[in-house]
Amino acid sequence: MATEGGRFDFEDGGAYVGCWSEGRAHGPGLVTGPRGQGEFSGSWQDGFEASGVYIWPSGNTYEGEWRQGKRHGLGVEAKGRWVYRGEWMTGFRGRYGVRCSDSSGARYEGTWQLGMQDGAGVETYADGGTYSGCWFHGTRHGLGVRQSVPFGLAAPYRDEAADATAASDTAASATAGRHRDESLTSLRSARPDDAAVTEDAERPEGRRRRRLPGDEFRAGFVLSSRHCEAEVTASSGEGAEDSNPNSPAGSGELRAGEDAEYEEPLDPSVTEVFCGEWKQDRRCGLGVAERSDGLKYEGEWEGNRRHGYGATTFPDGSCEAGKYRGNLLNACRLFLLKSSRLRERVDTAVREARVAMAEALKRAENAQSR
């Protein structure tokens, strides 16, 4: 096939310089965006990028393979402080790859679908803690194991994580609005409306989302070692708390602290591991959380909190069991624990939580072996 060289200037100010064949870019060539912002240099085939380096006006880069104008095959993307190395499918991170942060050391290695973690993978956080297990649409979802680092190492990252997330969200919103309609593209078009867009913009509206930190502000620690020692206030009669059945005291609940996410002083060497079920980045379902100082909870969870039937074993060897709601143990359930029906439900929850823990460990091992 005969080829020739030349230059083509787009109406928006961009230009292509390189080889042509039958009116299409074919062979080595360079395309630049308006006012020299952004460029693609590499190999072209029948008017489409085949392989090369794409530089967006924002400074983000992609080096690798293409198919029909989309990133497809093996490639490396540098986007802000994040670098992804792995496979691409029709413009999105797909199949298998590694994404890591140049600044913090945070890292995910595993399977992907439509640009999001999906399937099985291992995520390492900035403090060194890890999650190994199942993923769905970019969130920890299914069975998995969350292992913290010692509390003394994890604690400094909590406030930093909150500040960094807020700053990142603000910057990401500004960047998305500024670069979504850029005119830098291949030779298929010189119109901004047909321009190549960022991966997030291409994702279907219902699937655009940003990972929420979930338990990362607490650096993997969600258990409380406080016993439920408050007295029960009568739910009716003289002395009741305004006879309000919706108040914690009026409903017979014992408080395990005014705020379930209060700061609890821990020995710097203490670690915590959770093995069980997750839903949209939070512990939800059945599972076992255990700290290295002997504190352990086995049972049902919801939103990173003890919720449902379960049992807590404290470092001093004492135990409490019953039905929790938002980390609060229902006092009536506590005093009626000898009831065969309640005991049966607690025992069932503990037994199923241990089964979930065993399955989660298997999923974690599978994710780590990929």
C-alpha cells in the first residue's frame, strides 16, 4: 500500500503531521490539539491510533495499544498521582491491571470491568493496611478480609485521608468540567463535539462514581471495647424519659457511647482484622472482627456497625450477646438472653458468621494468588 507524508490543519487549530494512505492517517504520525495543547504520537492504521503516546491538555498520559480509536490491549496511564499498568477493553481499564499512587503507595491489583475494580483483587492503603477479596463496580462487595496495620501506624493517616479526599473531590470536579469537551482527537473529526473524552465521561451515567473512603478514616478499626454498662430506663410509668418510645432509653437500649465512631485510645501495637461480607464498601451481612488485644465480635453487621444478632468477647474474657442495633445492644434482649429462642438466634448468627469468615479467607487467598 503506497503511503505519502503531509500535514493537515483542523478548523479548531489542531494539526496532523505524518504519513497518509488513501486519504487516511497510516503509519507514523503526530496530531496536536488547538494551540498545541495535548498530542498523540505513534503509529496509525486506516485513520485510527494503533499504538503510541497520548498526552491530554491536563498533562495526563497514556502509552500503549489502541483499537478503533479507543485504548484497547496493554497500556500505561498516568493520571495525576495515579498510574495504571495493565489491560484495556474498548477505552476502559479491563480484565487485569495494577493501579498505584506515586505519592502515598496506595495500590490495587486485580480484575477490572468498565474502568472499575470488579471481581477479585487486593487493595493496599496508604497506611499499609489491606483488603483482599471480592469487588463490584469499584467497591468492596461480597466476601473479603480487611487487615489493619498497628494502630500507632494507622492513626496519623485518618485526618490526612479526610483532608486529601475533600481536596481530591474538588480538583476532580474542576478537571472534569474543563476537559470533558476537548477537541484533541484522531483524524476522524476536528469538531469538539466528537472529541475524545475522559474515561469517566464515557462511562454510562448510572455507573459514574467515585470510591468513598468507607472505613479508611478509621484506618480499619471499627470495634469498641466498651461494655454496655448503662442502666435501663423504664419505657413507661414515672421516671420514663418523657415516655418517648423512640428514645434509646425508652426502648430499652444500652448505649455503647454517644457516637459509635468515637475515638477510643488503643495501644499502638493493636491490630484489627475483619473477615466476612461487604456491601458497597462497608461491612454488611455476616462476619467476624477481631483485635489483637482479644476483643472480638461475631455476628451480623450493617454499615460498618454491629447490627443484628451477635456476640462480643472482651479482652478480659467477659462476653455479651444479644441483638444489636447500630452498635447498641438492646437491653431487653440482654436480660432475656436465657430465652431459648433468643439464644438460638444468637448462636445461629455466630455460627454463620464463622462460616462467612472461612469463605472470606478463601476469597482473600484467591485474590492474593492472581
